[in-house]
Amino acid sequence: MPKRSRDIAGDGGSNILAQVEELGARVRARMARVRRKLAVTSGKGGVGKSVLTANLAAVLAGSGWRVGVMDADLNGPSMAKVLGVRGRRLRLSSEGVHPAEGPLAIKVLSMDLFLAEGPTPLIWEATTQQDSFVWRESMEATALREFLSDTAWGNLDVLLFDLPPGAPRLPALAGLLGDLDGALVVTIPSEVSQLAVGRSVELARAHAVRLLGLVENMAGYLCPHCGAVGDLFAGESQFPAEVLGLPSLGRIPFEPRIARCADRGSPYVLAHPETVAGQALRALGARLSALLTLEGAGR
Amino acid sequence: MKFLCVGCDEPMRIHSVEGPEQGSVSVTFGCPRCSHRVALLTNPMETQLVRSLGVKIGGHGLPPEPLEVLSTALGSQREGAVEAAGEEGPVWAEAAEARLERLPPLARPMARMAISRYARERGVTMVTPELMDEYRARAGF
């Protein structure tokens, strides 16, 4: 009977299995200094995840937490822009690559910091791009792993992951980390969003990823002049948290200054903490902070 | 993937790894009993697939450089995106500096730090192209 692979010990000298284990160990070693790891996800694009993540980071940092933000959207990175660190030079030391520091000393790492200026797309060098669909996702997973293992995050109270659209992104990150504390699901009050987000929620459940709750972003339009809040979407009367079976963690109304602040690289909640939207963001941060602190005490 | 010398019924071991050159890596395996050799040649897609995994064929245990895959495989890199913190290190020969400059911008500070550390650990005071070759062979593909 011919030999099978398992009949032969080792792999001839590369020891690939040990290398894979070592790569995982490097991630675990780096992440051991991070108390909480929280993903901000949606499954749907255009719901304002990145801006919400930046504001949430600012609220938590403002309450004294040591906060990091990792932009896991490699193809559409925006955290560097939203947190005002675009174009910053990163320092390399024997500890690794040091993330950029944004407002309130929020540590930021984003693919945007490595790409040439302008709207440079993420392209991987290869002799040929033919058949790149075979290896591209694997390359991106490796890049994410390197972001985790080779960034000198230091001691953090929380590391927020801004995930790209797409249902499989959250389970993939959870698998890479091994100990993701949970995910915050973001939607907007529209049936289209609810459909896409619903699929992501179900996939996360199938992978046993813990979902902390739902945030309804752009829930109403806040007039920057009179402060009144009106409907922005037609489906405002529905209750997506109930439909998706998640605890509701907050409803954040949209107002134009949120977008303007993001373009300037300054979190809205720092400039406008007392508006309805500012208060909603602060309340969301406080809820999350309490949730994560309580869980931390229980560990 | 494992190779068996059918005549000897003996697992073959990696003898050498060369490349990638024009998208192809050549991995030579030898039978420890009869010394028969075979070479595995990858096509560009296979080379890229292995590269994307972040593992090294024929690696010999040197720790990977920070962001090793990203810094060598990312296209259109920003010049000066990463700068190395000043460290006491070996002198770099002009030819070694020139060779370093041929690397992608992100890979330069990573490689400088890793090769300087490699030199320091061996008591070498000057980094030369030969030392860079030695490092590369140890680091594997």
C-alpha cells in the first residue's frame, strides 16, 4: 500500500505547521497586552461604521481609557483620515511598528498609512495579477495578521476594529484573534440595510461570535440650526434591534457636521459633545464602557 | 507537500531553495539515503499563494521581520511611511546600502533593522552584500 502524507513525519525541512503555530503565538503575545478587543461591524457598506468607530474611540479615550483603532478595511481604509493621522510617518523599533497617534492619544493603524499618496488602490506585487482571486484573500488575511502581531500597540484598555463591509469579515477576524470580546453591529433605518445586516448577524451567530448589541446610525436627521430631529429614512418606525434579536445600544442621528468633522480628521463628539448626536454618542460609549468593564470584573 | 524517494522508501529533505525569480521558486529535495534529488518548481500563481500564507519554504528559524509580507508584497508604497528608530549598529558598506535601496520603500527599514541585528549577533561590524546573501538564505522564501 502506498504511503500517505500522514505516514511521513515532518515536511522535509520547512516545518510549516510549526511556522503557522508560531505566527499565531506572535498574535497572542501582542494581544495579551490589550484588555478588550471589540469589532465594529455591519455587513453593509455606507452605514457610517468608520465615523462611528472614531467617535466611539474618542468617547472611550476621553473617559481615560487607552484606546487603539485598527482599520481592518484594507481596500477602503478611512480611519487615518477620520482620526487625522493621514500621511504620518510611523516609527520602527525593536518592538515593532508604532501606530500613529490621533486625538486623545488614540493609536491608529491603517493600510492608508502605507499606501502612496492619493487614491492608491491596494494592489499586491506579483509577476502576474492573473488568477489573483486565488491568493488575494489569503494575502489580506496575512496582512491583517501582521497588523496585529507586528504593531507595537503597547498596553491598551480596548482595541477597536473597524471592519469592512461583508458578512464573512467578522468571523474571519474572530478566528484570527481567537479571543475577540464581541462585536458592535451597526445598521441604518432602512430595510435594505436590515437585510444585509441580518445576514451578517446570522453568520456571526453560526460562528459563535458574540454580538454585544445594535447601534442604529443615521437614525433621524438632526438640524444643526434648530436642533430638531426629523426622519431621514422611510423605515424609521421599525425596531431593527428587535427584529435582529439584539440589544439596542443606541440611536445616533445624522447631522452634517458629523461628516464635516470626519473630513477634518476630528471626531465630532469632541467638538460637539452637547448636541443630541453628541449626547447619543457619549451615551453609547458609556454603555459599552460599562458593559466591557463589568465583563472585565467578572473574568 | 511531502516527497518520498520511492526506491528507498525514504522521506526526502529540502536541500536548497532558490528564487523567486520571475515568479518561480525552485525547491530542491534530496534523499538522505541515496542522494537522489528532485526539484519542485512553482509557477507564479503557486509562488504567490505560498507567499500569501506568510510561511517560509526552507526557513531555518530566523524571526520574521515586522510586516514582512506587507512590506515586500504591497504595491505603490508610500516613500518614508516607516522610519527606523536610531540604533547602534554595524556600518553598512556602500554596496550593501545600494542593494538595500533596491528594496521596496517599506521593506528597507525592516531589512536594515533585521540584518543589522543579524550582524550584531554574530559580532560582524560591517554589513556587506555577502552578509545580506547569507541572511537571505537563512531567512528562506
